Amino acid sequence: MRGQELKQQLKAGKPVFGVCMEGYGQPRWPKFFANYAPIDYVFLDSEHAPANRETIAWACQCYAAYGIAPLVRIPDISASQAAMVLDAGAHGVIVPYLETVEQAREVVGAAKYRPLKGAVLAEAVASGTFPNAETKQYLDARNVDSVLVVMIESAPGIANLPDILAVGGIDAVMIGPHDLSINLGVPEQYEHPRFIEALDAVIGACKRAGVGAGMHIPYTDAKSSAAVFNRGMTFISFRGDTLFIAEALRHELGYLRSAIKTV
């Protein structure tokens, strides 16, 4: 799936499925995922994972070549960081901890209208006015695969979400459960009524705006996660490379440790 198809799925209200990748320099994984794993995109993390620009570029090019849309989470709210990963071959940007309309305009401009810059870009984002129709057509074609996902991880982000989505150009909102739970005063209490209320507020705002809603869930199993996703989410991000390996080691090697008899 390319970024363009990912956007079409989300706009149609259909779910897309992905996993978070922290150690994404492993060269054999793109082909393996393409052949065996039912995923539409990879969520390549560069906020917490120590990946440099060259590693990010190789990973993006490789996953894209195997038909898996590479989306990169940048370290902070930065137009230059967004443009950098898109230039590297990413099909989309995931922006962490977004809270304001001004921040939304900055990343929308970078993800949807590059290489437009400066005052002309600000006018395009604010009012939809471009130098001419030819320029608009060129920018749409150039950025056809550019997916923009913003992360809501705080109470101010939820309060401002309707205005943030009104900026346009956002394809999905992804909840960051860990940071959000802490911000709400219920650290890692993912079944707390305050946390559930926040989830539903984000999902409701996204539905009204016709934008995909989702969450990255690393903290529970697939069955429990499905119940959360079924609250109305379509941008599905479940666990990741580190956690999948850790769980397999714990269960499989844990079993062997208990099953193998001492000679």
C-alpha cells in the first residue's frame, strides 16, 4: 500500500494496520513483512529510537519498494524534520504531541505543500490560496503519497482538536496513550474513566471532521486491543518489533526453561 492508498482507506472510514518499528535497520524485515505479515504501513520511530538520516532513508526506500507505506514519527513538531523524512522517501509523517492550530498549520504546510515556503505557504495553508491553479495541481501531484498523522497526547490537544482538524490536510489523529494518561493524571491507567472519556472525545472529533482516528497500543494483547480499537478507530497501530520479539522470547524460551529437564 502506498501513501495515496492509505489516505483513501482512511477517508473511506476503512481501517489500516501497522506496527511500530524501533530497530528498523534490519534489512530482511521489509520482504518478510510483505510476504507474511498483513500490514499496510510501518510506523518508523525517530522520536525515541536512535536512527540517523541515512538509516531512515534506507528503511523508507526499502519498505516502499515492497508495497508497505513507511510513516516516520519525527522527534518534535518541526516543518524541517517533516520535510527531511519525506525527502528521504517516507510516505507520511507522524507528528508527536500536537496541541495548537499554529502547530498544525506548520506541519500541514510541510507535509502537503512542499516545496512551497515562506509567506506564500502561510497563505496557502490559511486560506487555500495558491499563486495559480497550475501551482496547486503541481503540489497535489508531487505530494500525492504524503500522509499526515498528528498525535494527541494531552488535555489541551483534545480541547483544541476541532480547530486543529479545521485547518485541513490532516489524514489521521493518533492517540499516544502513555503520555496522554500521564497528562490526564491517571498514569498508565488505560481503563480509567477519564482516559476512556478522552479516547471517545478524540474519536468523536475525528468522525465529525471525516478524519481517521487511532492509537498506538503497546501495553496489552490483541484481544483487549481490539475492544479499544472497536470504539471507532481506523488507524490501527499495535505493538512493534521490540515488543513482539520480547513477548516471543518470554513465552517460548520461558516454556523451554520449564520443560527441559536438567541432565
